[in-house]
Amino acid sequence: MSLVLDIIRTYRAPREVQSRRMAGPPREDRALAVLMGACFLIFVAQWPRLSREAFLDPTIPFDARMAGALFAWIMIMPLAFYALSLILQAGLAVFGKRAPGARVRAGLFWALLASTPLWLLTGLMAGFAGDGAGPALTGALALAAFVIFAAFGLVAARQAGQEARA
């Protein structure tokens, strides 16, 4: 199935898309590719905001801002999302709702990729409108979409883990 169509379908039926994407054996390579793709797209979403900031404050050049954002989104954030998936897996285990780590990662990383259209919109809003209500609202919407998609991903991870044990 097409990646773009899956992203669009996630906004209508997140549980179905997550369940279908978790069918079959867990694939760590696919989860990593999804995570890196999402982080790259969110890095791209930063470009308009960084350009505006460099124009308004030329003491830090645009290329230095881009280098910082590149390092943050391509090197640091993937590690942070792996740590978040470990925390979520441990949290599920504490509440007796065990789920395989590979499935938790796949659900969390897909939630990030599925929410990237809203992160791209947030970046555009920050680039054109600057700081204000528009970027704050779209940023909150993007964060809410990520959290909702991640919750459905955790449910799908638990179900996939139960089916694998049965």
C-alpha cells in the first residue's frame, strides 16, 4: 500500500491502518525507515521558520541554524523517540498491558510520520506568520494528532502481541 495513502487513511481510521501495518513479523528496518523519514520531514518543516529567524536576526546565519536543526532532527530526535518507545513499553508493562518492543516502536514511529503533514503546516505558519496564535494552534493540533495516533498504535501493538502469543 502507498505510504501517502496510508498517511491519509490514518486520519480517518488510525486503528485499522496501525493494525494492518503491524500484520506479519515485526520489521525493525521498516520502523527505522519510518522514523528517519518522519524526522527528515519535520526537519524540512523547520526551514521556513529558520529562514524567517535568520532574516530578522542576522547574527546567527541561516546555514548555522540549518546545521543545528539538522543535527537535532536527524541525530538526536531518533534517539529520543527510541527512548520514548522504551518508556512507553515499560509503562504498558507496569499496568499489565504488555506489548512487544518492536510493535510499540512501529506504532510510535508511524504516529510521528502520519502527523508530519500537520508539522509541515506548522512550519509554514511559523515561517509566514511568525510567532503567534496560528503556529501555536497548528503546533498543538500536530501534537494532538501525534498523541492520538500513538495511542491507537499502542492498542494495535498490544493486539498484535496477543495474536502472536496465541
